[in-house]
Amino acid sequence: MTTVAGGRWVAEIYGCNLEVLENPRLVELALKDAVLKLGAPSGSIQSTVYKFYPQGLSAAVLSPVAAVMIHTWPEDNASAALDLYFYKPDVDPESVLRGLARAFGAREESAFRFWRGGEHEIKRRKP
């Protein structure tokens, strides 16, 4: 497990499962699970999901210690942008990002990771 003072990770995921990516309830559940894994107490979570028509959605799940947002582009290689914010030192954001990529059936991921204090890295990988 990585020990950090928190950070922000921005990821692009591609080749997702459209049935999941277009389902507001499944997206909300995946984001809630991610926020819990980033250290949020279960009673502190609030969420909002906006479904665009004919396709796409934006969603945010927030807590006092973590937040996860998604914006989807089903028409563009079934892709999505994810933002993860966290500041608890005893979480594993890498596994949270991998879990989200799996939940959406992503075939590829590109991420920028910014740790509090200035350290950052860019990674491209297949989940």
C-alpha cells in the first residue's frame, strides 16, 4: 500500500463497456465504492449524476475526505475521464483506479498522478 498525504489522480479510460458506462446507477455505485476505498466514512457520502441524451453522463461522489468524478464520451471509443481526490495517508489510490477501470470494462488507461507536495507522474497502461 502506498503511504501518501493525499493527491489528485486524473485518468482517461478507453474501450469501456457501454452498458455500464451509460447506466447512471452502475456508474454511481462504482464511484461510491471508490470513495469508500479512498477512506470516506459511509454516512458522509453525497452523490449526483446527470445523464445526457442521447448519450453520456457526468457524476460526482463527494465526502469530507475524498471525491471521485466521471465524465463519459460513449461516442469517442467508449471513453471517460476520471478525477480522484483524496487526502488520507493510508489508502491505495492505485488499486482504486484499477478497480474503477475494471468496473467500467476499460481496455486502456492513461493517468496523471499528482501527490501533495509536488511529486507527479504520468502512466499509460492496460488495466
